Amino acid sequence: MAKCAFLGLGVMGYPMAGHLAAAGHDVTVFNRTFSKAEAWEKEHGGAAAATPSKAAEGADFVMACVGNDDDLRSVCLGENGAFASMKAGSVFVDHTTVSAAVTRELYAAADSVNVSFVDAPISGGQAGAENGQLSIMCGGDQGAFDRAEPIMQSYSKICRRIGESGAGQMTKMCNQIAIAGLVQGLSEALHFANKAGLDGRAVVEVISQGAAGSWQMANRYETMLDDKFEHGFAVDWMRKDLGICLASADEIAASLPVTALVDQFYKDVQKMGGGRWDTSSLFKRLQSI
């Protein structure tokens, strides 16, 4: 069992930290809204800290799951940041989806204080976090990953090192690129079925058993048809991620025409007031046209 800190108790971080505690690790949590950290402490035991630095003191592993590049820099390097108090030889594991550029920046900053840094973005949504069934894609030094991987097993169904620092984040971009196209395709199929006067549920029952089947189809078609879009990853966050995808594509000369188009469709959803709707709301956009 290890001494761990977990920074960021959003819809993903809260249950992930809970799985660490349930596995028997000694967990101290930090959240910008301290009352949430106190609520976690009351539910799971462990301890709540008022700053990232306090949470990280003496920890073998510090996990983070925050909002964006700036949030991550803040909990690592800002006033009362974690790096200032982490002990030599400890490992920082970042579960936030951020740019590969900030990952490499923080990898170097961590190395300068004898701390290892593993980028480990996650996929699987809120349900995956709550059920401990996340897919984790990692970048960083092999030795640091080997030490952290048994800890991450408490909330993962697969955890794999893809390559050096930044490789985990680039893999997460592949994940988001694939999801964007899938959700748009599913939305168009359901929209087409609706316009053709077909029973959408009957259509999906048949086509999901063939080559068109996907996780998105199996888990989202019913809520889409029921006009319910409060399940999973929000449009605002997806646009943040797709922005990273498109910026990274420019850097490496990759062509992402479908991703760029779907990003604009999500922008339309935001204009409809759907920034906090889940990503399957692309269907609602089509139904409104």
C-alpha cells in the first residue's frame, strides 16, 4: 500500500480517489472548493488538504485530474503547488487531458526536483470512473510507469504505456478524434431514420449487430432518442480537447478534416445553450435544423 495524494475531485477524480482509498492506500485529497474535499474525506476516510502542496507532502504518488493546461500548471508549479513539497523519487501522475506541450514542460520541471512525471489521460467517462473501469494511456519513463501502474489498477480496466513523455496525451487525442466522428455518424443515422419515418430503436437493434456497432451506439442511442443529454462528457470539455487535437495536428502536419468540421458542429451546440450537454447532443443539433 502506498501514500497517495489526489488533486481535483470532479466527476472523474472524486470516484477515482475513492477507488484508491478502497484499495487500502493512504489517500489525501485536494480540491479547489475545499468543501468537496471535506465531503470526500467524510465518505472515504483519508484526509483533506487545503493546498496541493499540503496534499503532496510525503506522498509516494500524486495523482491529478483537473481542468486544462493552466489548472495543471497551477497545481504543479503555482503558489502552494505540489512540486515544491514532493519528496525525491516520488511520481506525479497526471490524468488530465492537456496538451503534449504542457506535459513535456512539466516532465522537465518535475525532473529538475527529482520527481518522475507520467502523463496518463483517461477514457471511459463518469461511469468508467465510478466503476473503476477506465482506459488509461500513458507516456513517460518506463521505470516511473512500472511503479505507478499497480496503483492505477484500482480504477482501470486497461493501463498501457505508449511511449515517452507526451505519448499518453497524443493517444488521448486519437481517442477524441475517433469519438467525434463516431458520434456525428450515429447522430446522422438516427436523424435519417427519424426523417424516413423509421423506428430508431428498431433500426439500432439491427445495425448495432453488424459493422456499424460501437460503444457510442450501444450506450447513447436511447438517451439521444429520448432527448436526454445529461450523460457523460460535456460539450465544453470536448471542444477544449478538439482544440488541442487541431493544434497538435498543425504541429505534426496531420490532416483532420472531419474533426475540424465536428468541432464547428459542437460550437453550434454551444450557441444553442448546450455547453454542458453531453457529446451525443450533436443529434439535437441535427433535429433543430
